[in-house]
Amino acid sequence: MGEQMNNQQIAIYALIALVALGIGYGASSIFLPQQNGNATLLENSTNLSVAQPDMAQINALKVALEGLIQLQSGTATTLTYVGMEDMGNFVNVNFKDQNGAAMPPISVSRDFQYLYQGATKITDFATQVQLAQEEEQQASQPAQVPKSDKPVLEVFVMSYCPYGIQAEQAVIPVQTLLKGKVDFKIRFVDYAMHPSSGEVQENLRQYCMQKEQEDAYWKYLSCFVSSKDSASCLATAGVDKTKLDVCYNTTDQQYNLTNMLNDKSTWLSGAYPPFPLESNLNDQYGVGGSPTFVLNGVQSQIGRTPEGVKAAVCDAFNTPPAECSTTLSTSGTTASGSCG
């Protein structure tokens, strides 16, 4: 997303405009900047030796501040102008919120054109806040999934994550229904939250099966999500173990997985071993946990039921096949625990 104003910039504007938002907010005493010089407090005074702003100028600043507060806190507020203070080189403009609590004063140039601390022109500040509001509104809108002749559904999971397993249980019937007409991929989040369960090893095992023995993999997965018994499911699915072992050992060495698993200094936050096989895709799609659905290259919110997955996938076709008229289960499995 091409940001007009990123979170760091918003924070800077918050510092410039609101001085101590969250610390000084609501304080009954007047907060004066350290560079106040010989400040003269003129509460409720109209005898300022500055050009008096008209209410249009006051309102422009008020609206921009209200917008910034909403961006910062997520809560709308209504400010009321209560007066100015002469600070020598600049003036402080005072507002109170809808509860009557005093805001930290806003330092403004004496010609009422610039926010004093950063020499930021008020009209520019207001424009930046408006752009940030528009950006936030756009970000909150669900992404539009492009249509294709053969949709691609990628599901990022951790193999022992209960919510990831819940998502896989919803995907498996859809994969069976639309096999060959949709490209289904089980991907892996680039860290593991269940190392004591053998998650790194199971991730790698499934990665290799899917890469080299796709038909057997889906049979294996259907077994594993129910039993979590890898040895039994390998036999049930007819997996070529020799071929699997070659891929497993080669990939383990290539990505240094076992060494990182045994070296906790490499773990994310000291708690989660890395699993970097698909880190580039995690970064590309902004994957933050298990499960994450990516449909035709767009991260999507998809219901974790067979019918929910089918509906999303079928809507991603240019021309949905006849199988899309089949109604699947609208019930999902239960899940509890943590998965990032």
C-alpha cells in the first residue's frame, strides 16, 4: 500500500500538534513547552498583541486536531476553542474536549499560519491528517480478489495450530470437489509456535510431501488433521518414504532447520523457532499468523467451513464450473489455543 502518511509520521505530527497526548491530556494545569521564554499567561484575555484569527482559522485547526486524535486513539472527539496565551515568539491555542477536560495547548505562530514547534503550516497539517484518514479508510476496506480461469488458494498455517487445522479441515472437501480446477497450496508461517509437539519437523515433512507427492499429500493431510499420527498417516496415504526422507534431509540442511531448532538464540522473541522456507511469501502477503488465506494473490477473510471456502474460491473464477453449485457443509470444527 503506497502510504501518504505512515504510522511514524502520524506519531511525529501527534508530537508536534498535541505535545503530550495521553500524558498531558485532561490535565487541569496549563502545560508550557520548555522553550517558553518569558511566557505571559492570558487566560480568557482578548488583549493579545497578535493578529486575531477569525473563526475559520480556529475551525480549520480544530477539525485537523479532531481528525488526528481519532487516528491516534480510534475514538472520535469534539473540541471546543477556549482562548489563547501569548508566549512571546508564538501563541498557545487552548481547546477542551467534549467532557470539558483541558487539552495541552497547541503552539501556533503569531500570524496563525504555522504550528510553532515544527514550522508546519496548518493547512499542510490539515491536508496530511485528511490523507491519513483516507488511507486508513481504504485500508479498512476488504481487498478485491481478482478473478481468474484457475484460482489459486494459498493457506498459511502451522501444522499443530488448532486454528490452522480448522482451516485445513474446511479446505480439504473443497480440494476434493474442485481438484484440477483450483490450485490449492498449504503454505507455512515462517515461525513455529508448537516446537515441543514437533511442529518444525511436521511442517518440513508436509512441505516435502506437497512438493513431490501432491496426491499422497492430500490423503496424508486428511488423515493427519484428525489423528495427528504422522507414522500411521504416512502408511495410510501411501507416501514414498524414501523419496520423502531425501527431500526432508536435503531441505533441513539447506535451511539449517535442526540447528536453529536446537539454538534458542535464533528463536523469534526467544520463544518460537524460525521456519524460513516460505519467508518470501510471508513477507509478500503480510502473513501474521495461522491461518492466513491468500486467494489469487490477495490476503482474504474466508469462513472456516467447507461451504465458506468453496464460496470464496468459486467467486474467484472468471466462469465458475458446475461443481460450484454443490452445497458443502456450513459447519466448522471447533478450535482453541494460540497460533500467533
